[in-house]
Amino acid sequence: LILPDSVKVIMSNAFSECIHLKDVSFGNGLRIIGDYAFSECGFTTLLLPESIYSIGDCAFAGNEKLQTIYLPSTIVNLGVDIFKKCNMLKIIYAPKNHIERIKELLPQYKNKLWPIDYNDWDVEMASRKNVSSRGNKKVECYHNEATSDRDIWDAMTDGMYGDYPDDGLI
């Protein structure tokens, strides 16, 4: 699913129980994700845009395969139980200069929060500027091979290119 920059709000329950929805490219205009908007989908990774500031209650609850989340610095409101029943959740990346504030917003996940400087990696650039739709059928993303963390790239492109041949997830 590729959402254009013109989408500002994703209403409550918009994609709830879309179990085959595994990847979303959020547009840079997105401001709000409503309650249960993506509950019980098939995400493994979430990369939220720098434009978003509010995520509703249980917005991503029940994504049983969700392992990695990238939160932007603009988040000011996180609803209750947004990651409830996301039992495989391993790590939540957040900008290092906002980590303490995000710990206050997500106290139950403080042990899974990992501070990063997005400028250290090409993740933000690749996800926001180089992802394009070609005939609404194929998604391409150009990757800088010098990126220091191959696993981030692997997780972010799941479903786009397949996986690295040596990780057993092709």
C-alpha cells in the first residue's frame, strides 16, 4: 500500500483486520492515525513519516509479526495499547534527542526503545524520497550499499525485493 502525501488522516478502523496487508509506504503529509486503523494486519516493520504527530488507541494492535518500529521525532500523542498483542516486537527506534519524551509516551516499552540518529543511516532518505510507484504494481527503492546496518535495510524492504539471500527469509 502506497499512501500519497495528500493523505493527512487515516480514520479509525480504516485497515483493521486486513491480515494480508504487510507493508505501507506512508506519505509525508500524514498527521494522524486513528484508533485500530491498522490493527490485526501483517506488518513486520513500521517506518512512520516525520510528519505524524498522533497515533490512536490500538492503532497497530494485533500485528503478531511486527518486530521493528521507527518512530519520528514529531510524535506527541500515542494512544493506549497501540502495540498490544504485538508479541514479536523486538525494537523501537526513536531519535536520540527525543528518546526520553518517547519513553514517557510508551513506558511499557522503555526496554525496547533504542536511540538512533536518523542521519547516520540512509533509512529516512530511502523510505521518504526514493520510493516510487511504477504503474502501481512495482515498488523500487534505491539503496546506498555503504549503509552500516544491513538488517535495517532488509527489514525495511521486506516484500519489495525479497530478502538478502543469506538470511533464510527469501
